[in-house]
Amino acid sequence: MSILLTLQNRGRLTAEQLAAEFEVSVRTIYRDIDQLSAAQVPVYADRGPGGGFQLLDGYRTKLTGLTESEAETLFLAGLPGPAAELGLADALATAQLKLTAALPERTRGNARKIASRFHLDPVDWFRSAESARLLPAIASAVWSESSIDVRYRRAGIEKIVSRRLKPLGLVLKAGTWYLVAQVTDQPRTYRVSNILDLRLTSERFERPRDFDLVRFWSASSRAYEVGLYRGTAELRLTAKGMMRLEALGATVQQAAKESARRYGSGRTVVTIPIESIDQAAIDILRIGAEAEVVKPLRLRRCVARLARRVAELNK
């Protein structure tokens, strides 16, 4: 099948070229060509210089049910990095080969143009993709609806816990993989890179029929973002400080824009949401001397204390 699709995509190829493409012997290629002919595939050979194997003009495999725009859009869904992490790199390459072969010539050209002009990189700036060595095993458990025993490091603390999970789905968010799994009757989210080890059990489970991974992720993401901020802080910022708020996230930046009012001396007073006093102090130090904390007083003192410690360490 791969030989057929390759010939359909690229036209005439020699036995040596096909052997190099599929990493097999020339003898194997001749045998496979004979099998294609026996299956009524109109492949023929030209002898001599410039010769090779070729399909009869007009012969094409068919892929039905896709409009041109739908087929072209599929070439934006490649994400070879995540596919490789899931152990699906070869399957992805084969699927794209089949899709390309099945498209009409004009659509095939547009699809190749999209693939060559658009690249999706899910990892944020100054970050590398997290280690996902257990991802293929987790994906297999998700697919087979098999329970897994894991040892998991909780975020932000050194405590390691053991859990039996019923894996419901995997989500890739900004270069980080998350496992959505059922514990008792409650779906929860686990960062894959925090799973230290995993054992696939023989226990099967029945996936809840009403569980929707996309709906769950959207709702839990919104709840997490809303619940993350437990207070507010008032800051005086320079113009450069307003720009640096971007580093604290879209929610903080939007709140600052909506609450901004001129103070004088080129500064702007804003009110932003904060997680906690300690975390807010660290975040505000990222803005440097472009930000002054007005209130709460605890935060102002915490920022001053951290700044003094940094100054002492860097004398």
C-alpha cells in the first residue's frame, strides 16, 4: 500500500529508489510490485535509462467524504512532536501519505503549500517540551480502558502519593501533557511529567458514557483560572511596567487595562488579581523598578524584604 501511494504521489520511481525509501532490498520491491499487479493495480515498468515503475495514467485511490478545505486543514493537525511523544510518528506519516495520495491534483498542491507555509509549535517561548517517557503507556491505558497504578509527585511540594487511576483522556496544553483520570467517581487532572512511575493493571473499567473530554477540560480550566486568584493588589506602574505585565499572564494584563487610571509623573495606577502575598511578591519583582506596590501593605513589605535579600546576595 505504501508503494502504491508513493508512486501515486511522486510518479515514476526506480526499484533502487523505492528500496531506499522503504529500507528494504531491491528484490523485496520487485516481489511487492508483483503482488500489486496480482491485486489488479495497474503498475508497469519502463526499462532502460530513465525507466522505473509507474502507475497507469488516471489511476488513483479514493478518499471520500472530505471537502477540499477539510482535507487541506488536516495538514495543520500534524504536530509531529506530540505525535512522536505518543508513539504515533510513523502512523502520522503514513496517514498524511495516504491523504496526499487520495487528493485531487489541485487540492494536493494546496495541501502541500499549507504544510510548507504553516507550522504549529505548541511549546511556549523559552521552554522545552517536558519529558513524557510514560506517555505511550498512558495513551495505551486510555485507549484500552485499563486502570493504572501510579506514583505521583504533587505540584509545589515534595510529597509523593500513590493512586489507582482510571485514565479517561490526554490533553496537550502549551507544550505540557495532562492526564484526565477518574479517582473513585471524580475526574481529576494530573500533570504527566509529575508521574514518577506507572504500572498497567489487569483491571478494566467502563468509561462514563456522558463524559466529554473537551467539555471537562474547558470547564476545569476556567475554574482553575478563576480560583487561582484569591486577592487583589494596587500598583503604580511606569509605561514600561505596564508593558511588562504581559509576563504575568493575560488575566492580570486585562485587569490592569480595565482598572488603569493616570496618577501623574507618567505613572498609572492599576488593580490586578494575585494568587497569594508570597507569589505576588515574586511576580512583581519580575517587573523591577517599574512597579510600586500601593496596597496591601503586607505585599509592599514582602516585596521590599525580597528586594533587600536579592541586593544583599548580589553586592
